[in-house]
Amino acid sequence: MIYPDDHRPAHVHVIRAEGEAVFILNCPDGPHVLRETYRFARRTVSRIEKELAKHLFTLCPLWSDIHGDF
């Protein structure tokens, strides 16, 4: 989730029933960094991190479209 009224630096919120994690994207080239997590198991965070890496080049332009510069 990229919130339209959110703040810099470029980041995303990953929200599921069992928790939330926030990752700084370090756009445009990454690597993303975990900023904080709530209630996710470490194994789940690792899976999210791997999946997020696949989408960094999509998420950074989306952030820029919503917020302007990173």
C-alpha cells in the first residue's frame, strides 16, 4: 500500500490480517530496507522482502506518480 497523503522517504506498507510491515524503498535502485514491523513472524517478513525485491522497479515509479520525487 502506498498512501496518497503519506510522507517521504519513499516507502510501502505491507498489510495482512496477521500484521503490518513498512519498507523504505530507497528509490530508484533500492535495496529496500525494513523500517518497522508489527506482529509478523520473521519468516513472513523474509518472504515479503523477497517478493518486494521483485517489484521495486514497479513500486518506485508508482511512488513518484503519487508523491513526486523520492
